Amino acid sequence: MKIAVIRSPWLNKQLGQGTQVETLLSGWFGSPQITIIEFPNEGPSSNTNDAFVGLLDEDGAPAFSVLVCPGGNDQRMWTSIAHPQIAKDRVREFVARGGGFVGLCAGMCLASQGYWDIEGRLPAEKTERQKQFQYFPAIFPAELQNLHRLRRTTLNWNSSLATTHPMYLALPLTGSLVGARFNDGNIVTEPPPLGTELLLRCTRDEPWNSTKNEDGSDSISGASNFDPITHGSLEGDWVSIAYIDPHNPTAGRLCLDGWHPESIHTPHCHAWLRAEVEYAATRYDEVRAAAV
């Protein structure tokens, strides 16, 4: 399995998400299998229109099983590309031909048609918001809702999906991840586009510095930092999904998280990220096998 990872100053500044993702992937799959697609500058002045040119082989087939995009600042990252429309088209073609895409937080945003929030940081009218996101690859055909603040969450498996599902096998026996890190992340509002698998739903949302026990038992520490407007607003929402375009028989699989499974603070969540990369790669293998 060959994996490409996007590296940008805008995906490494905040708590080193990009560096952490690269470290985990190299440890699991071996450094020779990891290719870094680097955008070294904070602005577009010295970048070229070669962005993502290596995603496809000369015959048009995906050059990698999966493209991984870490968290960070999605808008700043994409505007650092000198020719964002070319980059957008290449990512879309990569996925259309069977390449997988794993997006974490900002990576999930880049895969979408953009996002809205209730705090008023973005225009209320969708047509106005879309001007900010017009160059996002939009391989997931929907807007997301963006929720702010750093939170400690409990994420539960979608009980309507089989427990033999490849992603379920990455979870503890309880079928939930307790203490998962959510930081200015995203949710998928229902109804989702056709072709979406809703995987994990938030069932508990509290301040990050709460000391909730890993076994799920309640604790009271951190209650002084509880914000009744913010904390709890995530409960009941879907934060992890998979998606395949149902109208394209060669489309790759997206695995998108509105939270941070790679966080150094939550090693018990790392298996979820590994399973996503592998789940996206199985679709690539299926598409390639059918093409033979």
C-alpha cells in the first residue's frame, strides 16, 4: 500500500497534527510506503501549478492507494497553493479513479463543499460562504457544520451497522471511544448524501480539561470550565463517516473525521486512524482489480 500525505505549514502549526500523522503512518506501514506532498510556504509566491501532479500515473491510474490530509487551517492551506483550481481538479480525478482519501478535521473540511457555524464567523447565506470554499475539492458533496472549542468527547459506533464492519474492529469491545479529542471540528448534518456511511456519533461532550476516566466513569474535575452554550452541543451528532460516490463505479472511498484520532493525547484512538487508511485502501484495491 502506497500512501501520500499532505504537508503544509498550515497543517503543522497547531499542535503538530501533520507531524503526528506522518509519524504514525510511517510506524504502521513503513517509511518507504509514505510519500510527502509538500507545500513548504505559507503563501503562494514560490509554489507552482505542479500541485498534486504526482497523484496519477502516466496511464491515469492513481499513483497511491490513499491520500491523507491532516488537521490544521484548511482555508489558509488551500490559499497557499498558487493554482488551487488545478489542485482541486487533480484531487477530484484521483478519487474519481479509485484513490482513497482520509481527512482529519481540516482535511475533512477540504473534502467537503465548505461549512457553516452558529457563531456567525461565516456568512449566513450559503452562496456567500461558497465564495470562500470554491476551490475546495468538494469530493464529499455536502456542507459541514463547524463547532468551536476544545472538547473531550465520547464517540459511539452506529448500532445500525454490523459489528463485523472493518471500522468497528478498530474500536474497544464497548464499541465506543472515551476521551476523544475534538478541537474546532466538524459534524455531518442529516440527511447525509447517498453513499454515506455514518460511523461514529458523539454521545458525551465536556471540557477537554475534565478528567473523565478512561473506563467511562464520571468525574467532576473541570466543571468550573463548563460552558453551557458550547459543551453538550455536539451530543447526538455524527463526527466520523465514510463515503463513496454512488454514481461512479470507480470512485474511491473517503474516510472523514471531524475530530482528531491522531492526537498525542489520545493513543487509544490511534487504531481508528489506521483502520481508516486501510478501509480506504481496500476500495482502491477493489477498483484496480475490476479494471484488470
